[in-house]
Amino acid sequence: MNSCDLQAVLVSTDSVVVDSVSQSLEKLGITPTLLSINRSLPIA
């Protein structure tokens, strides 16, 4: 049987969003990869 791991990259400066989305992804069997940013990024 073939198996695959689902992964998602989540980038946010809002810790509430990160926590909420991460929990939802984990419930769906998706491994979240988190990038914590403590400063604002310029929007191109």
C-alpha cells in the first residue's frame, strides 16, 4: 500500500491564527510546519 504524508507551511505573525490553524491541520492528519516571525515583512 502506498502512503504519503500531508504537510502544510503556515506563515503568520498572529499566534492565535497559528494555534487555531495548526490544531485544525493536525486533526486532518496534516503536519504543519511553522515559521515564527517577530517583525513585519515588507509587502512587495
